[in-house]
Amino acid sequence: MSTDAFTDRLERARTAARGLATATTGQKNAALAAIADAIEAGIPQVVEANRLDLERGRESGLEEGLLDRLLLDDSRLRGLAAAVRDVISLADPIGEVVRGSTMANGMQITQVRVPFGVIGAIYEARPNVTVDIASLALKSGNGVVLRGGTAAEQSNRVLVQLIQRAVTGVGLDGEAVQTIDEFGRDGANRLMRARGYIDVLIPRGSANLISTVVRESTVPVIETGSGIVHVFVDASADEEKAAAIVRNAKTHRPSVCNAAETLLVHRECADRLLPRLAADLIDAGVLLHGDERTRELAEGILAADDETWATEHLALEMGVKVVDSLDEALAHIERFSTRHTESIVTENYDNAQRFLAEVDSAVVMVNASTRFTDGGEFGFGAEVGISTQKLHARGPMGLAELTSTKWLVRGSGQIR
């Protein structure tokens, strides 16, 4: 294998990961506490680096939604430190017994959770992910190699330096966390082919980035997905619930993957609810694209087409459609969903149960905002991403999703 600077960095991560795999929970928690303290102490340094990234992003025409994801200010950094401390309180998955038994010949077999080894992550303009993934990787005994993209290169560099120093300071090997941003696009391409160094690769970002990683990688990939997320307002929906859920799902933070992109409204409640829902969204600054029936019921809505329903806007923009039935809503979601999150607003128990059973997405909700699809909200402390695949992990990925298993067999001389 090559011994160039890029490969050397991967080798150092792998060597450090072997030691981390046997670290005690107390040692890993001490490292996390040190990371949280380092982030808070380093706020001025990170904010200055982030300012440089934001300036370059604006000069290069980065979209507002991506600029919002890129931003790290005092409040967000303190929130990241708090999320790291939340991970400390979570149960350590390593060594957890998944199942086991004693065979007829007296041999004991036990399946236990173990680290993957080294996790690779490729993501765009999201320096918060640097902290989230590093903290979850460390707690689950994994090394991690991060490609956070050119847009956040300065922010990521400072954050990784803080993390490495903090981990080293408590007696673990800080080389377990590495960044390859300086190697640019070539580094990302090499990471996708780094079998033998990287055990699993997790992409987070645009649909184009994710599809590229899935298509090009020779390393096993846990696929995270873009979020063409739907809220369906059923005929029986309570007006106040519907208004609050729809507004929150779209406007609370429109640049993230769990923000709603399409609003479906049942024909039988459209006269009653759609004018208010549309007015609330427009008042909040949302640009609406609607079908013909929607535009007949509410003012200020542009015409929609198939591209509307297939677009993840990540901005204050949304599609609105009137549907004749729950069946039509389900068919629309089946056609256009990216299998991330869907929610129904209804007071009809049978319709709620049908929606939960028939919608094939990672997270399916009844009478709740889609903004709750989040590792922190699910009690994971932080998340690596939202998996939209069906193998190994699905939905928000926390500590358990960053582990594999192995079988331990204890005998006393048995032979077959």
C-alpha cells in the first residue's frame, strides 16, 4: 500500500482506532467532556475561522440555505458542546450482549456489539457534523476520517485540532479523528476507494453527493438521503394542530433535510383549512407552488408542476396540492418521497394506522412536526445522519448504528 501523506493519515486513524476499541467507558466519556470544554474555550477561534468560510461562501455564490448550515456562532457552538455532553450520558453500546445461548454440548455463544473500526464521512458545508460524528464515533469506539468539504475547510480544521488535543489530553490517541479536507476532491475520491483503511462510509449532503458516493465507492456505504418530506392534512384534521404542525415543519429551519417540502390537503377539508394554511406560510415568507385547486382556494400561489413535487428546496419554498383521498395522498408520497419522513395530521384512527403501515419511509408520524426526525430529539445526543436505506440502519443514526457485532464462543474442549 502507498505511504503518501493521505494514506499515512488513514493509517494513523486505523492505529488509533485499535486502541480506542478497548478503551473503557470512563476513558471515552472523559474524552468527550474534554471535547465539550475545548469547543467552549475555542469559540473565538472557531467563529473567526467560520467567518472566513462564510466570506468565501458568499463570494462563490453559495445558496442561503447552505450558508445557514455553514454558520457557527456562539449559540450554535455552545449547543454543539451541550450535544457532546449529552452523548456522555448515553449508554456505551460496546460489549452489549445482543443475544446468546448455551448449546446442548455446553458451549456458550454470545453475540456482542463491537466498533466498526474506522468510519469515513463525506459531507458538505456542515461543520456541526464534524463534532457530531466525531463524538459519536469516539463513544462507540471508532476512529473517523472526515471530508467536510471546501466550503467549511477553515472551520473543520480548527474543530478537528480542538478535538484531537482534547482526546490526547485525557490519555487516548487523538489521531483517531482525522480530516482530509486539505486533499480536496481527490481526497474524497480516494476515501471512497480506501478499502482496508475505511470500514464504512457515510455521506451527508445533497442528493448528487450521496448518489455519487453510492455509485463510486468501493467501501461499504450507509446511505443517508435527501428529504422530500410530506405533510398530509387529512379530512378530519384539527385546524389548530394542522396550522401549528405545517408552519413548524416548513419554517422552523427550512435548510435542513427534515423540513417539509410538500403539503398535501384532503379535498374535504381544503375549503376549511387551506386558505389559513397558505396564508400562514406566505406570512412566514414561504413561496408556494400549488396545483389548480390550491390556487383557486388561496391567493399568492404560483403554478406547480412535476418538478415541484420532486424538488428538495431547503429554503422557504414549498409545493401544495389538494388530493381527493388518503389513497391519492399515499400514491403521491410513494411516487415522489425520498423515504425520509412523512407526517399525517388527522383525528381518524383508522387513517392514522393506514398511514403508519403503508408509508415506506424511515420515519412516519401522526400529528407531529417532521422537524422531530433528529438524533438529538430521538434521545441519541447527536446523530451521524438520517439513513434512508433498509440495511443495518434506518432513520436517525446514533451510537448503536455505528457498531457491528461479533460472536464470542466459550468452550471447554468441545469438538465437532
